[in-house]
Amino acid sequence: MRAWQGDKELNLGSPQQRAVLGALLLHEGRAITCDALIAAIWGQDPPLRALSTLRTYAYRLRKVLEADRSRPGVVVSVGTGYAMSVPKGALDVSVFEERYAEAEKARAEGDLTRARALLAAALGLWQGDAMDGTAGPYAEAQRDRLGDRRLSALQLKLELDIELGRATEAVADLVVLSAAHPLRESLSGLLMLALYRCGRQAEALEVFDRTRRLLAEELGIAPGGELRELHRRILTSDPELLPARLDLGSDPGPSPVRHEEGALPRVAQLPADLYDFTGRDEEVALLTEVLKSGSGQATTVVSLSGKGGVGKTALAIHVAHLLSDAFPDGQLYIDLCGTGVRPVEPTAALREFLCALGHPDPDIPEDPTQRAALFRSLMVNRRMLVILDNAVDDTQVRPLLPGTGGCAVLVTSRAKPAGLPTTRRVDLDVLKSRDAVRLFTRIVGEERVLAEPEAAEYAVVLCGFLPLAVRIAASRLVSRPLWTISSLAGRLADERRRLSELRFGTMTVEATFQLGYERLGAAQARAFRLLTNLETASFSLPVAAAALDLEVLDAEEIVESLVDLGMLDSPSPSRYRFHELLRLYGRNLAEQS
């Protein structure tokens, strides 16, 4: 929360003092009792001298806000409390609400262009989270309330974008917004409609499938009627979903693909490629060559494994898009949720694949063996690429493999899939230094990085060149335009806070590591905690045996199992190394246990 007097920004004091100011402002001139203000700042457990402290805050606010004495009486005592007079137009939240209300009225009157302009102006007032820098339960409640209002305004603007034929522009914002609010069905529906109007029918259907799985896993419910109906209409290429009139100044993209009556659509279930995908040139070249060169009677199967956050899914999807022409019958994709509490059962995955291949859902056999056999039969004489993302093990993957050549399968997993018949295994490591800086630059912007090149390099070093960590750090910087790269690097330099700093929206490095840790057995988890507590991230097998108090052969077995599960690296025989962020995570666990 910020305030100005002319061109000079004012010092509003501590978070609690700012909370007093915020409460007075949001009451729009109405008086607030001292008891209500105390509860707003400290909740049900105020300090002993709360009333005296509150009066000190009010005194300091008067001193700051009435410094030039030209407008005395900004903060006034009223009865047993205080009130604050604010001129019209001086408070951004009031202007936001006025523009929002005018936009809703304009839309109701059919003036969509004016409504969109008013919403854009209203949203342009936002500079981060509402009441940022304030403390207390009242501030927290208002932060949530105003955040919901902002989200509602943004959703209405995106609806207008789509209605005005600007679906291409809306997709980019909706991808980010629906990822931040994955359980909000209305956003999923808007994204589906925008993708469909851009000619990206398969991606629109994939959004529905992802939302359906998430609602089932998180809430145990199915999508609502509106979302299911939209899914049906997209599946049948309903012409009424297309806009009746397009804005001539926009590029709505190609029209959705039409299919002749009775013909099966080309299966294209791939999620969207990352616009800022960076590096991995060697891995991309290797994967594309192996996957498209498969021939003969055997299916080409490539496994891509690596620690959490290293970018396996991003690489797999990027390569799959590059190979679109090499697999003319399309691509099947499914997230097997291997790191989740409830990984996808092979029978459930087969049902999704069979439906995508055009087999009627009621006719899908219940028997797992028959279901897998039907899938293999439908894949005969097809040239398709199958992406099995985030797999648990070979038991989950085997039923999902086509039975003949011509098709290729790319499996991503944290653990090395032992027992899986693979054509090639690829272990994915962190980004090279130059590629990590390039990724950081593509997200943050070249201008900011050129102003602080050394700080940018230091920041990606502190991220351990891990793609997820680099992306989170860069995204935080983008969302805070007043931060410098040096200030970000300073935050990351504190090892005690580094993992807590590496979180943005739903993305967190710590949560990614936790998913891997929770799949360890008791002995593996104990070994992980003990080994991360060594003085160095790199160590030998004898050192590991001593730390674990085990014979060398027993220690080797358990340490190698951590390597297989993507929780530890082995750069050479009998030598091991933790990624620095994973080591910090393990040390935090050891301190808590």
C-alpha cells in the first residue's frame, strides 16, 4: 500500500500502521471504533498496550498525511474511534470499482468495445496484491476480497476479448490464469472456447480432460453441466461456437478443423508447447532422431528420467510438437500422476485413449486385459506418438504400449523405469549455465538483464540451473517491477530462506521435492536425510556407508536406489552428488525430524 503527496511518496510506517490506514480508507469516511481497529490489526490476541499503540499509529499517520498543513483533519477523532476523509478519485480501489460498474453497464447495453476498454483501465490500476505490506486479519480478509474482485474483472475482460474476436490474445492470459486457479471451472471453459476459436480443438479438449481429472482427485466431483455441454459442443464442432462477427483489427487464428460425417478426427492431445522453451539442443536432436526413425515390428520406446523440476515434461511436449509431421495419425498424451497420491490406473488411461481413438465409451470392456488388447488392435497400421508423462514404473506403463511398429512412445518419470523394454534411455540433468541465463532473460526481459548481467548469472547459479527454480525466480521478478535482479539474488543467497523464496503462484520447488520424498521407503527417507546433512554435497561410497552406519555393500544398495528414484546423482562409479536445492530440502527435513 502506497501514498503520495504531490510527486513525493510518503513513508506510511510499519505493516500495522499501514493496516490502520487501510481500514480507515476502506471505510470511506465512516468512523471505526478503537476496539474494531484493534481487532483488525491484532485479531483476538491484542498486546497489553494495544490502545496506546493504536493512538500512536493515528498520531503518526496525521503527522505524515498532514505534513504541509494545507489539508488538516485528514485523520480525525470521532467518538471512541477515528475516521478519514478522502477526496473523490484519490483512492485507486474506488476508481477501480467505478470503472468495473460502468463496464458491466456498458456490456448490458451491448457496447462491448467500451466495456472492454473500461475493464482494461480498471485492471491497469493494479500494481500487485491488494494491501500488500499491511498486517492483521482485516487486511488479510480485504486482500482476499479485492483479489476476488480483480479476478472477476479480469475474467469478464477475457470473456469480452473472446466475444470481440480476440481469442488469440485471450489464450495467453487464460493459460496463466487457469493454472493459478485450476478448480475454477468458468476459467477452464473460457480457455476451452478461446482455444477452439483459434483452431486448437485438440488442446481445448485436453483442458477439459485435465480439469475433469483434477476435480475428481481434489474434490471427488465431476465437471458441472455447463462445462460438460461445452465439451460436447467442441467435440462435435458445433458451428454456433464460432463468433458471429469478428473484430477486423484482430487475428482470431484459423477456423477449427471440420471432419466429414463419420470420419474420425486426427488425435492431437498434446498440451501447448512453452513459448519460452530454451536450450536442450542435444537432447532434442537425440529424441527426435530416435523417435522418428523407429521401424520394423517393435514399438519405439524412449524413457526420459530426471529429478523433479528438471523439465522432463516441457522437453517431451516440445519434442512431440516438433515431430507432428512424422506421426500423421496424431499424438496421444496423458499425465499418469506418478508423483501424486493416486497415480492413474492403466485401465483408466486406456479408457481415455480408446475414447480418443473413436471407440464408443459404453462398448469399452471392463476386463483390463481385454481393454489393453483392444487398444493395441486400434493402433495397428497407425503411425502415432504416445506421450506417457509422469509415470510411476513399468507396471503402469506396459499396458499402454502399442503392440506393433510404426508407433513411438515417450515415457517421462523421476525414477528410471527398470524392466521397461526401451529403445533408448535419456537421463535429463539441469540446464547448462548459458541456457539457464537465456531462460531467465526470456522471462525477465533483455533490458533488465543487460542492466545487471552479473546479478542475473548469480541468480541462476543460486537456482542450481534447475529449470523450475529459474522459471520461478524470473516470474517473481516479472511480477515485482520495482525489484532489481540484485535484490532477488540477495534473497536467494540466504540458504535458510532460499527454498521459501522459490515459490510463485502454484509453482514451488519445495513441493516438487516433497512429491519425490514422499515416495521413498522408510530406509531410503532416513538415508536421504542423513546424507544431505554431510558437510559437502559430493561424497564417496565409503563416506556414505559411514554416515549411514552400514556395510559398504548395504550402503551401496540403498544409495543407488536413491539415484534410481531421481533423488541423488552419480557422476561416476561410487561417487555421488546432491543437487544443492535438493540438499537444502533434505537438511530442512533433518532439522524438523
